[in-house]
Amino acid sequence: MILITVPTPDVTITKQDNPQMSHIYGFTDFHLITREKGGIFMFYNAKDELLFVGKARKLRPRIKKHFEDSVSVMKKYRDEVTKIEICEIDSAVDREIYETYIINKFQAKYNIEKVFYK
């Protein structure tokens, strides 16, 4: 049996109620997310329920796309997201394994691919 441990997030950003600075859907701390490194990201709601898990070769542009793109799986649910956790993971294979594991272990609400628990 293989033992997989969910990595500790390297960065966590939370939504601001009345942001004074430039923001994307209430998130003002996108500058804390690396542009050049890859990893996985997890979107949570106010009840700390896991909404969506994704992976990317370059984290910041990929996460921003979920809030700006008209074809994102999250386009209907953007307002629900109140917290984003980011784990930097260099290996593409490791990112794939962690993403699939977390989706199924914590039953991410809006992931429709890679789901084995339904």
C-alpha cells in the first residue's frame, strides 16, 4: 500500500470583505503566489469546505484564470471561494498524484474529472 500525505500549504490567502487595494474577487494577496513555480491549489468556502482542487506548472496565472476566464469550471461559483491554499510541488507526476488524491479523499465539491467516490 502507498501512503500519501497531503502537503502543508506554502501560501494561504483569504478574501477581504471590503478590499481597499486592487483585488480579484476580494483577494488582494495574489502577489504572494509564485509566478514561476508549479504546484497544486485548493479553493475553500466560508465553511472551510473544499470546493475545487487544481494543478499548474505556473501557479499564479492559472489561479487568476479561474477568476477571470469565462470557461472555467468555477465561473458560477467564484463568489463562494473565501480561501485559497497553495502547495508548491516541482514534479509534474507528484502534482498529478496529489491532485487526484485530494479530490477523492476530501471529496472536492466542483471537481468533475478524476472523481472515484461517486
